[in-house]
Amino acid sequence: MSITINATVRNDQGKGASRRLRREEKVPGIVYGAGKEPSAISLNIHEITHLLENEVSFTSVIDLAIDKKIEPVIIKDLQRHPAKKTISHIDLLRINMKQAIVTNIPLNFLGEKDNEAMRLGAILNQFITSVEVSCLPADMPNGIEVNISDLAIGDHISLTGLNMPEGVTITALTHGDIEAHDQSVVAVQEPKLMAEEVEEDIVDEGDEGDEGDETAEDDSVEKS
């Protein structure tokens, strides 16, 4: 799917300039990378808002059109107004279509309604919701599917158990010691076991707080 967004170069910078742009229904932004100087840009608030309504935009190569010149970019960072939730600033990263990029891709968990253990009350514990990958821009997936329909109580899926698209590599598994970085992605557990883990966490936190109080008391005695 081809995605295009239009922008114009802006010369005014700073908070005052950004406020003026927003009053004009424009969003300040910056585009950088690919060995070129960063360039301050502005985008139409309605166009960029409509674009980002589709989550695919966050994991797609976007054609950025500036003064009739088009260059491929990806969304690197996005800031929103804390109260209004409107887009207040956007960072775009230029990319070379022939060079691999590193980015985060969301995990899409499938088959929860078909999981027999969960129908009987088991709990799905998702440890991560996205994974960092390395790939060529053209191979970048919009999401990675994780099928949990056949997981029984006690079963789990780790990073090495994910079905990755061709040409896409999980960066955590490229550091040599795969076992040390092969973290769990999702697991099906008994409700009782989950409750016990939560209770243990609460108890541990309480113990740590008591130790901190004792330390503070000891310190005060020594200082006096």
C-alpha cells in the first residue's frame, strides 16, 4: 500500500512559531537521517490526523512530498497534546530502501476465542506487545501474528517461537547467546497461579518498604 503525506519547509522555529502553526491548523515536524541535514517541516493537521487513524501508517514506509520532491520516511516519534490528544509534533526518519532499518513491530495475538483452556477460565499473560526487528524497508511487516489458539495451561511462546516473515530478524536474537535473550512473549496460566504471583509481588514490595524504613532509622541513629 502506497502512503503519501505532503509537507512544506518551515523557517520559523521555537515555541512561538509552533503555536502560530497550530493556530493555522498545521503541525510542526522534523525530518532527518540518511546522511542529510535535518529539515524543519509543517504538515496539515487534518491530513496527518487522517493518516494516523490507520495504525498501519506507524509501520509503513511513507512517501513524504516536499516541494514536489518525494523521499521515503517512517514515523519515528509522535507527540500529542496532553489534554486535547491532538498531534503537536512529529519526527520523520529518512530511509534508504536498500539499507536495513531497526524498528518496533506490534504483536497481534490471534485465537483467544478458540483457546479451550481460556474458555475454561485460564488466564492469558502477555509479557510484551511489540518486538524490535531489523529488515529492509520493503520487508517491514505491519504486525507479527502470534497464534495462541492451541496453547494449554502452562504453555508459552518465546521469541524463538514466533513465525517471522522472510527477511525480518528479531534484534534480541542476534547478540550471540540466544537462550539468554529468548524471553517469553505470552503464556497461558491458571487463574490461581496468577493470583498468587500478584500477591507475592505485593508482599515483596511491602518487605522492601519495611527494609527501607529500618535503614532510615539506622542512619538517623548513626548521625545523632
